[in-house]
Amino acid sequence: MTNFRTYDSGQSASLPTRREFILPEIAYVNPNDTPIYSILSRPYTPNTLAEWVMGDLNFDFSDTSVSASIEGIAASAIPTSYNKRTRLGTHLMINTDLVQVTRTQRQMDEVGVADEYAQQIWEKSLNLAKKNEKNFLWSEDNAGDATTARKSSGFWDYLTAFGNATSTVSFNGYSVPVEYSTYLDETAAPMTRDRLNTLMDKGWQQGLNFQNAITFVGSELKKIISGFGMVYSGSGATLSAAPLNERNIPAAARTLIDAIDIYEGDFGTLYVNKNRYLTGTSTVTINSKSIVPANSMMIFEPSYFQIGELQPLTHVPLAKDGDYTQGMLVCEYCLICRNPKAIVGALNAA
């Protein structure tokens, strides 16, 4: 007697002519988050070294003394003041990937792929963009040589070099006056409202415009900031939490909103953005500072940062190698920080 099971109708020895059905699309789970690439402008930079000039008006807002001049004062009696201009720079780095596909692969009928070569260009371009995004955070400047790749300074290279500087900063071969130092909170303790307000206060004193600023945090720090909506009392076994503000949950909606994405502080509005490149738990050492990505945050004004490009992400066809079609994906770029005072940050904050 013949039995046919509709729930098991794939190819088998008893059903040699029945073929499987495969959905015609490929499902990708790996997200393509590249916020820095999306936010910053990309001026053409026709050299392997990008340089720029920074200016400091050298005005002390904390000075309460009154300045006034006598009527008819002689020029020789006027004290001379100097505004401190200085040059800064970083090297451009090259990032590449290889696309290599056999003639057979290009001729085969593949699921969700019209041309294997074009598909690999698309996939590897996305991965290369994510590698560049990672470099914008974690790269340290290196002039390179015949055996060492050039590297650009990333956000944390600028922040840790100029953070809390008390004297002239030697950076990438430049001597930068202490007036260009920025604030870096290095306290090893969880983030609190007071600590975040202090960070914003220091940024405000440096001239940061929080209405235009961007905040990047990892997932752990984001959860801590969302906890600002609770107040705690007691200690140890008696520690209890209560809402700082009432949180209404409509019965019909059955939705609990328990997140803080916009923090309104005394010094401006902070949009708290999760960044996938700040989720790692392995320590990164930059300028002798130990950084755990998941426990760190940065606030910066994007108008002071640019991606200098000698060559944007480009596909370059290469000569055939026997039965292969091949090409190279290449880009050459750097992260330009027009003024280190446009960024502040915190370490060990989760």
C-alpha cells in the first residue's frame, strides 16, 4: 500500500523526482550600522597626511576682574595678548578587501543571487564600511612605513590624548598648547545623574552646543541611563526602588515605557544613542588609557569632525587569474578633529 505524507514531501529514494522549495531571498541578520559614516561630511583630501589649523581666543570666562582703559591711553601702555593658533594633523589609512569568484560560480543558478561576483562586491562593501566605522572609534595614528600600515586617529585617540591635559600635548608629531585640552571623566564607578550633569557641565564650559551634539553609548550604559527614572532608598537587603516620575500604563495598550532616550539636563538636551561598536567588554588601551567599550560614552559636536577621503570606497577590477574573476575594494581616509574641545567623554562608567 502506498503512503504519502504531505508533511514530509522532500526528495528521497521513494520520491526521486520531487524537488525542494527554497525561498528566493537571502536573510541577513548582521546589522549595517554606520552612524559616523552617515553623519559626517567627507571632503576630498589630496594627501596621505591631513592637516588643519585650530584657533583659541584665549578668553577666561572665570575671570571676574573688570577691564577698562584710560581715556587717551598710549598704544605702548596697552598689554599685548595673543590668540593661540596651532596646527594638527593625522595620516590617512587604507582599507581593502578582495573579491574573487570562479567562472563556475558565476554560471551557477544560486538562491537569491543573480551574479555571485556582484553579490560579493555588495556584501564585502558593507563589511568594509563597518570596519571603517570601527576604525573611526579605535584607531591610533601611525605614519607607517614599508612594512607598517598607515593609520588615522580615531575618536578615542583624540579624546584620550587631550583629555585632562595639564601641559603641552605631543600628538601625532605636533605640539599642541594645553588650552586645547578637553574633559575626560575617568572615575571607575557607575554613571549617575550627577556624574552625567558634571560631564555636560564640563562640555558646556568648553563651548559645546548640546542642541547639535551627539551621544554614543553602549548597551550596558544605555540601560543604566534609562534607570535614571528610578530613585533608590535603603541599602543592602533593604534597598528598594520607586519611580522618580509617574509612568502611566494604559490598560488597553499594555505597554510599559521604561527607557530614557532624551535627557534634558541643566546644560542642554542630550540624545542618548546606542552604538554597536561600544558593546565590547575587552579592554582597549589607547594613549595609556584603559577603555572598556561597553562602559564608556562620548559626546561630540559633529560639525567639528570630518572624514577626509583621498579615495572613497571603490571597486577596482583586477586582471583575470586563470579561471577566476577578481577585483579589489579599496578606500583611503582619515578622521579629522577640527578641535579636541568639541568632544568630551567618560570611561569606566558602567
